[in-house]
Amino acid sequence: MTGLARGQGRSHALGFARLGADIAGVDACDDLASVPYRLASRRDLEETAEFVRQLGRRTAIEVCDVTDRGRLFAAAKRAHDELGRIDIVVANAGIFSVAEAPSMPEATWSDVIAVNLTGVWNTVQACLPAMIAGGRGGSIVMTSSIGGLRGLLHCAHYVASKHAVLGLMEALANELAPYGIRVNAVCPTNVNTPMIHNDANYATFRPDLPVPSAGDIIEPATAMHLLPTPWIEPEDVTSAVTWLASAEARFVTGVALPVDAGATTKVAN
């Protein structure tokens, strides 16, 4: 699992641990200049590992950037050596930033593509040898977004990366089916994490205010959805991820599952 130090990743790690899984994973635990909010810290990662251990599960969790192929492949090998098998891969690491297309800095584009798309590819490729050699099949779940299903304003780089994740998911669902490996994606709407709750994103929702706050975006964020909520919780996404990885979804593959309070279905007013 990637990006498991906090937010959705931590929720997924704990959700799988409660179901009896040992947890291997990585998080970069470092900020990026192009990202307008603080990313997870080493302390966050250590806390996640401790929470998993308190649930009685083993861990192989370490600091690693998903864009660093060499370190990521080594981390996957160590995880397999320590825990004995890799059955489920959750490619969750992702970043978000706001930028207008005509003035988007090169680093803003390249950082999002590197983490959100290439990082997913690196994660899957690092784990596939152990999954295939294990001969037990398995499940890969990628984190896309409602931005992978529709166009969103002020984040062309993010939308491009999340659309590409769905293309990768469909291609791999076809290629890996002979090994019994299912490949799916979740497409969340706004999730109650720092990716949504930061000043840059607040300003995108409420450009009419000089310094908008979380409370100021509740109305426009709720208006995105059919169901009456401005955002969902990480645990709502975890429920979808753990289901997609479970035997209950044993014949589900190649699916982009919205967890979006109806955002992608809603008809524009």
C-alpha cells in the first residue's frame, strides 16, 4: 500500500488490518514545493504502523517515494521477504494542486503526473513478480478520482493523471486476468483530508472571499453532490477498497467505482 501515513491511506491500512491482513507499505513523508499543503510526516507513518500493530497485525512499513523506482522495488521485495506473500496492492499515493492551464508551472504538471500516474505504475510493477509467482491470484486497487471520470476546473494536470490511472487499470485488468489478478479503481469525490482542506483549495471554491475557511466552502462543495454532504470520510472510501479486494468481489475487475455522493451522476443546474 502506498501513501498510508495518513488520510485515506491510513484508513485503508487500518481497515485491512481489522480484517486480518498484515500491512506493508510506503509513504514519501516529505513535502513538495508544488503542493500547497503539508504532506505526511515520518511521525504520521510511525503512528500508522503502531496503530496496525495494536490491531495484532505485522507490518513492513517504511519511508519511500513512489517515484523512486529503485527504492520502491527494494521495499516491495523486503515486504515479501518479511511477510511471506503479496496478495493485495493498493496504489493510493497521490497529490493535488490548483493551477490555471495557461500559467501552470512545469513542476506543477510533472510532480502530479509523477506521483499520481507513474507512482501507481511503479507500485504495481514492483509487486507483480511476487503476486504472479505466488500463484494465488490477487487484487490491485488504484485510487483515481471523480476527476478521472469527468473534467474539473483549475486542475488539468490532476484530471489528466486520474483519467490515465483508469486507462492503466483497464489495460492491466485485461493483461493480468490470466493470472487471476483483478484490477479495479475507486473514484472518490472530496474526502475529508488535507488534500481538500487547505487554503489554496478553499480559494478555488470561494474566489469571492479574501481568506475563505472550511466553513465557507460547505455550500458550494455540497452543491457538487446529489447526497447532502460537502465531503465524504476516508472510511467511506476504505469500505469500497476492502470490498473490491475481498472474495465478495471475486468476479469484479476492470471497474472504476465512484464513491462520490452522486457527484458524477448529478445533472448540472
